[in-house]
Amino acid sequence: MDWNSPINAYCERLDPSFWSEPINAITNLAFIIAAIWVWPRTKGLPLAQTLTAILFIIGVGSFLFHTFATPWAALLDVAPIGAFILLYLFAVHRDIIGLGFWKALAATALFFPFAAIVVPVINWLPFFGISGFYWTVPILLTGYGLALHNTPGIRQGFLTGATILALSITARSLDETLCHVLPIGTHFLWHIFNGVMLGYMILVYCRHMLAGAARGR
């Protein structure tokens, strides 16, 4: 693989130059602003702080991808997203469901066979296949939200997060489809919605943990 070969995957990009996607590049500030805003609200929770740091890194990695637009930059774009998903799942299993460390780790590892089964099905569906992998996350959030019906804050938080993410993925998927009527595309909305959603999900976790601490759990 040529790690420096140009990638042209979005409506806004017209050539390989650094600033060919100015709106897509600049809107990555949504991740960075969200991370800066959330950080003081993590209240010394190690996992929440790690998630917030990853959120900041997501903004940097996505900025690099939408400026350099090469395979190495694409890796820096998607790797932090994957890390965030897996760490948040671990937090759900360990701290919200209440599994021990190793059971939470094993439950988190089940994401890989889940994605291996679900993604091909999603890819087969019209429109949804454009962002096939990403739909696994709102599906999971909805499932966990409904399953955790006895934890109202988590249920509402997860279902709200799933809704925001579904809007975000829809914006991502419409980018090239609407290119002929909206030359700047819609991918920038993916950044804005995701910055809001990821920051919000960290706060959902923080509120749960701090409420538990207040109850002396």
C-alpha cells in the first residue's frame, strides 16, 4: 500500500491540496471543543478522562485526514474512533452493568463477532451500506438503553445518544448523494453531531458514576 496516495472520498474535496476540504477540516473543532468542555466535568473519573482525551485525539486525527487525505491520515482518523467505542463499551460492562474487570473485557470483545455478523447485513441494505460499520453503534446504544430500563438516566442517555448518532450517520451517508445540489457536502455535520454526541455520552457515564458515589455505592 502507498501510504501517501491521495484519497478523494468527500464531496467538498476537488483536488489533493491541503485545504481542499476547509469546512470538513475546520468542523473537527467540534470534537476538540467538546473535549475541553467535558474535561472539568469528569471529576477525576479515570475512564471518563481517558475517553475525553480520546475525544480530543479524534478531532486531531480527523483534521489530519481531511487535510492530508492519505491512507496514513485515514488510519489516524479511524483508530481513535475504534478505541473510543471499545473503551466506552468496557465502561458500560464494568461500571454500569456491574461486571468484573475480566468479564467486562470479555463482553467488550464480543463487539467484534457482533460487528462481523451485523455489518454485512447493513451493507446489503440500500443507503445504510454507505456507512455500514457506524450503524453498529446506535444499534448497540438502543439495545443497551432498552435493556437497562431500570436505570432511567442511562436508558434516556443511551437512547438520546443513539438518536443523535443516527442523525450524524445519515448526514455522513448523504454527503456524495447531495453533492450536485450542495457542493460543500454534508460530511461536516457528521463532525458537529459526533462532537456533541460523544461529549454527551461521556457526561452520561459521569453522571451515573457520580450518582453512584453519592449513594455510597
